[in-house]
Amino acid sequence: MAHHKSSQGQWSSRWAFFFAAAASAVGLGNIWKFPYITGENGGAAFVLVYIGCILIMGLPLMMAEIALGRRAGRNPIQATRAVAVESCRSPRWQIIGILGVLTGFLVLSYYSVIAGWSLDYILKGLMGAFNGANSEEISTLFNDFIGNPWSLSFWHTVTILSVIFTTASGVQKGIERVVYFMFPAMLIILLGLVVYATQTGAFMQGLTFLFAPDFSKLTMDSVLLAMGQAFFSLSLAQGAMLAYGAYLPVRVSIAKTAILIALADTFIALLAGVAIFPIVFANDLPITAGPSLIFETLPIAFGKMPFGQVFSVLFFIMLFFAAFTSAIALIEGVVAWANERLNISRRMAAFAAGGLIWLLGFIAVFSFNIGSDVTVFGKNGFEFIDYLTADIMMPLSGFLVAIFVGWMIDKDVIKKELGIKNPLYHKAWFFTVRYLSPIAIAAVGIDLLFF
Ligand code: TRP
């Protein structure tokens, strides 16, 4: 099979791809999850485990996904099919692409709702809603906000419409333009927040929490947590890297670029911790994870601090940029598929896919208010989709990618695609994808499902 040039267009340069992929990797996971689990699981000890997971699972699989995408130059579903057929394997291996696209679809439905929250919090910050508020007032503010289906629906709609317009504008005119602006802007704001954090008086306390190694806190659970986080944070197993890989010009080294993406993602996750913890500690607040860290704890801190209003606005702008650049990656696979397979224009595909995701998003919207009593296996709608995607679909499709690339497809094809010059490094990659990654993922999967 000769290289097929994607009908969606190509990245204008290696850096365009790097920006788009790194911006997709850096998202809510880096900001609200990584710092917290690191602090809770032994600081630097956990960081080491996490880096280990990136090395034996995240990075090799990211390289594999990008390579598969580029080899085929098609949307994730047809790409996995084409590469399978090329190696005389069953076209059914396209299940990898199908699972990926479906996972991206589901994840985006709630991701967009939460990206919408940050838009609302930018406005709240601008209006000074956090100034001098105590923790009850901030909690009321948050609970009133998520308790109102209208406001959540409004911001969810704004986010999805922005995603649709960006995606409809195409790879270069849409995605590239957005990531070239939002990714550096996000990084600059984050660096500004780090400088701000150094002025809080609790900077060292924050650093100690994040980096002092405490191996006694490291349990088997932390190892599994690190693996799951590596997956989610690098945007793997959701069709995103497959889709973005399809637009990568042939001359670009996949191995080198993937290393840069993984480095950027990890560095920014650490930086988020360096920015957030001192601010929280300086105000004697408890460290939590997820929505409550971002939307309840931090606003109290900002409300009490000098220039807190300015930095609260900057913080939520940063959060929105991080989430938005992940959202446009989550929809790319479906849109490319609809465009290439169903023969509708990219614009129509963006509207159709975005419209369906918008509808699906109401499950997440209502699970915070009028529908909070509706549960499946004891989880509300949002929690259930999160569980289904992160704990079941992602490990499963990651496992399949490892098996597919490690055992099924033509070794020379993938070798040429990856372009690792040093034969030793290539062997190490191959060994990892063939043995280490599937075993590691199977271990996480079994643990998550049964324990
Ligand atoms: N990696 C993003 C984060 O850390 C979120 C994410 C998960 C994602 N899966 C994705 C982004 C797939 C794009 C594509 O928050």
C-alpha cells in the first residue's frame, strides 16, 4: 500500500502536528487530576511510577497509533481496516477504530459540559463573584450553578458550537489556527500562575507535597492509577492520535515527535501542580480532586488573595483553552469518518457529529440536577459515561492496539513508518508493544473491573 494522502488535508508542518497533539493531550486530566493523585500517592515516588507508565505503555502506543494513522491516511475506522487488510489480516480489526471513535464521542459529550463550566467561571471571576467569599458561599455558588440545567445547557451549547465551527473550518484553517493560539496562551498563563504561586508564602509547602518522595504511600493501587492516568492524559485509545496521525506529512519522524508530546504533557501536568498547591495551602484549604478542587477550593483561595480576581479569570481562561483543544481532537475521528465514509462534506459532518454529541451531552447536564437520581449501577449519568469510557473502553482499545501492532501487522511496514534509526531502540519499542504494554493494560483492566 502506498501512502494515501488524507482528504482532510495535512498539517502544514511538524510543529503544527506537535501543537495539535500536545494540546489534545493537555486537558482537564492534567489540571484537575494529576496534581491531586500525585500528592496523595507519595509525590515524587508516584511521579516516577507515572513516568514508568508513560515509557512502557503511553509512549510506545502513542507512536503506534500515529503510525497506523499516517500509514493509512484515512479516518480511524478505515485506517485500522486498511492497515489490517494490507497485512492480510481480517478487516474486522477495524473494531479498534470503531471503539476509538465511539469512546471519543462519549467522552466529548461530558467534556464539553465541563469546558462550559470554565466559561461560566470566567464570567463569575470577571464579575468578582469570588471576592471575599467564604467556603459556604463558594459552595452555594457552585451548587446553584450546576443545579440549574438551563445554565449548564447554555454553556454546553456554546462549547459544542465552537467545536463545530473550528472543525468545519478544516485541519489547517480550523484546528491549526486554534491550537497555535490556545496552546501557547495556555502555557503562558500557567507560567504566570506559577510565578503567582511563588508569592503565596506556601510555595515550598506545595512543592514538598508534590515532589517529596514518600514510598510508603505507594501502593498497588497507585500503580494502577498511574497507568490509567497515563492513558487518559496522552489522549490514547480514543481515535484522536489515529486521526491526527493521518494528517502527518511522511517526512516527519513519528518517534521524535511522540517523545516531545509525552514530555510536554507530563511537564504541564507537573506545572499545574506547582501552580495550584501553593495557592490552596496558603489559604489553609483541603486538597481535593476533580470539579471540587477547581470550582470550589480554588475560587475561595482566589477570593482571599491580592490580585486574586485577575488570576481567577486567567486560571479559568487557561482551563477552557486546555479543554477546548482536547475537545476538537475528540471529535476529529468521527468527523473524518463521516466525511470519508458517508460522503458528506466536512462541514456537514461536523454539524451532524456535533449535533449528536450535543444531544448526548444532556445526560451529563441533567446528571448534576434534575436527573441526579437516575442511576445505572449506582452511578449517575456523568459518572457512568466516565466509568464506561475510562475504565472499560480505553483499556480495551489500548490492549487491542498493542496486540494489533505487536502481533498482527507487517513488521516492516510499521518499522518504516516509525522511522526509528537506531535498531536497538526499534527493538525496544517492538518488545514493549508486543509484551509489556498488553500485559500492563490487562493487569489494569482486570484490577479495575474486579477489585
Ligand atoms: N488528554 C485529555 C486530558 O488529559 C483528555 C482526553 C482524554 C482526550 N481522551 C482524549 C483529548 C482523546 C483528546 C482526545 O484531559
